[in-house]
Amino acid sequence: MKRTAPDRGPAASPSTSVNDRFLRACRRQPVDKLPVWMMRQAGRYLPEYREVRAKHPFLEMCRTPELAARVTLQPVERLGVDAAILFCDILIPVAAMGVPLKFEEGKGPMLGAGVRDSAGVKALRLPDPGKDLKFVMDAIRLLRAEFSKMGSKGVPLIGFAGLPLTLACYIIEGGKSSDFSRLKAMMKDDPTTFESLLDLLARMTSDYSRAQVEAGAQAFQFFDTWAGILTASEYERFVLPHTLKAMEGVPRSQAPVIHFAGDCRRILPFLKRMPVDVLSIDWRVPLDEAARTVGPDFALQGNLDPGALLQPIPEMEAAAAEVVAKGRAAKSHIFNLGHGITPEVKPETALALVEFVHGQKAAP
Ligand code: CP3
């Protein structure tokens, strides 16, 4: 495999261990430079990803450890980011529960007719991650072995899972939705069934995330992309308890935990109660405002608008500088986007962002 990550400075002699800047920042420890990685960093904006993808369907890539490992490494090699996120999808364990899953070009995920009643929920099974999702654990083991061979150019590996609300959005709607009307109808008309689905998803996620850390994931990110679709009181009543339960499986002493919520302003007061090390903030909420609301007990991650990467490099850098400046209000900052990188981004712009961030001093 190519080893083209830029030199990481004085700490980067071949004998030093892996770059731990990201893990230190998760734990609010001092770092030499601001750490940076990008959500969806292994994806279609990279020609080397498209090359693999041209030969293999997306789900096959997720389910073949060698392919998943290969594309996970691509952004580390090309961009020199400080962490790798396992290549997979939040819907992979949902398929292992018995929900039909396919991806069609331009349509996003498709999950059949949608689970909308108690018989549908009862038909779902709790997967055994070591068996039914063994390919995920194998990809993690492969990547850890690869990173240990890379010496100082190796980076920590982040495992991930979706949180119950976001998974339920896809399971109930049967795919993507613009208004989540079926989920909201089920929550109001049949709260018992709705909660039994969220409870099952919480148990699945807890087992699945623990298994990833046992296999070698060194940090863990929980994605709740659709956390912002409900009112604050609905979130507190229906979502928060299952979210807390879903996150129970990861031993935080072994792997710091990151919570990402899309459109998080409404739920910021609840984020303060999350048993996590890092809060990943979407691009709509400035990091200084988030820091004031959640207090000093969290590192913050984020939150450049992914749209800034479509601008010419000087404009992108100006937007990134603003994020860096606001991030100084947090006890510790991990630079990232406020959501996933999009396929239209030029790899040169992504590289320019990583180099720009590495040129910034870490918060004192
Ligand atoms: O971040 C990474 O590089 C790791 C891989 C990763 C993927 N999906 C790969 C992917 C991660 C962490 C995810 C998480 C995910 N998947 C989320 C939560 C984060 C977010 O972006 O909101 C959600 C909601 C999904 C579900 C999903 N998967 C959707 C809605 C889509 C279609 C949208 C799209 O970009 O096409 C996917 C497909 C998907 N997941 C792709 C990738 C690289 C594109 C598939 C392809 O190559 O055709």
C-alpha cells in the first residue's frame, strides 16, 4: 500500500508510536497541533475510492474486510488526517436484524416497505456481532495490524454506529424521507411499538459498539443525523433514554466516545447529559456557543460547513479559520466538518484544509 501521508514533523521519527494527537484531544489532554479528520472521509470525492467502487457494489465493499480496510486507509494516505474511521455504514447492522437493504445510485438507502407495526418489530432479530457482523470486526483487526506497521504514520481507528432514532428513521420510512411523517405518526399513535423498536435498536447498538472496541476500535463515534427532527420534549421523552442505553456498551476507559447530532441546537441542553468525551457539533451552531452551553467537561468536534469545501481555497481557509477561532472557547477541539464531505469536493481542497488546520496552534 502507498505511504504518502505528509511528514508529521519532529514527533514523526519511524520509531515513534502511532500519532495519538486525536486520542489526546478526545481526552482533553494537551496536543502539539490541532487534530483533524473528516466525516465521510473515505468516499466518492476521492478518485481512488471511485476506482474501487467502479468494480464493487457499495454493500460488497462494506462486507469485504480487505476492501473496507483499503478504502479506510485512502484518506489517511492522501490527506494525512489524524484519525481513520472504519469504512462501513450505519445501516449494515440493521440488515443483520433482518431488514432488507439495498443502495441504488442516486436514491440512497432502500429498506423495503418499512417497519410500521408491532408484528414488524417482533420479526426483527438481535444480531450476534461476533458472528453476523464478523466482517466488520475482521476489517477492524486488519486495519489495526496495518496501522501498527505504519509506525508514526499510523493513526487511531474510530469505530461507529448509528443511534436508535436515526436508525428508526430509515427502518420506519423504508428509506430517506423529507418529513419523517411515518415515524412521527407511529411515535404519537402507537408509542409502545415505537419504543419497543427504539429499545431493540439500543440493545443492538450497545452490543455492536462493544464488539467493535473489543476487536480494536480505539475511539467510537455515535451518529444521530436526525436528532433535530423532533421537539425538545419529544426528544427527551422518546429518544434520550434509548440513546443513553445504546451508548452503554463502549468502555470509555478503553475508547473515548463521540456523539454526533445533526441539527443539534434544540437538543444542546440534553447533550450536556451525554456520558461521552466529545460532542460533535453540526455547522449551524458556532463552537463558542456550543462550548458555553455544554460547559468544560467535553471536547468539541467540528464544525466547518461541508459547503465551504466547494469554495476556492482562500475562502475555504477563511471559513476554517473562523471555526478554529471559535473552537478556542472549548476545553479541547478536534477539527472536523459539521457533517459529511460531499462527492463534489476536489481532493486538493480537502488536502489544503488538513494542511491549514495542522498549521494552527492547538488550544492551550
Ligand atoms: O465517514 C466515513 O468515511 C466512514 C464511512 C461512513 C459511510 N456512511 C459510508 C457511506 C459512515 C460513518 C456512514 C454513516 C452514515 N450512513 C450515516 C450517518 C452520518 C451521516 O452522513 O449523516 C447515515 C445517515 C448513513 C446512511 C447512508 N449511507 C445514506 C443516507 C447514504 C446515501 C447518501 C450518499 O452519500 O449517497 C449512504 C451511502 C454511503 N455511506 C456512501 C458512503 C461512502 C456512498 C455510497 C457509494 O459509494 O455509492
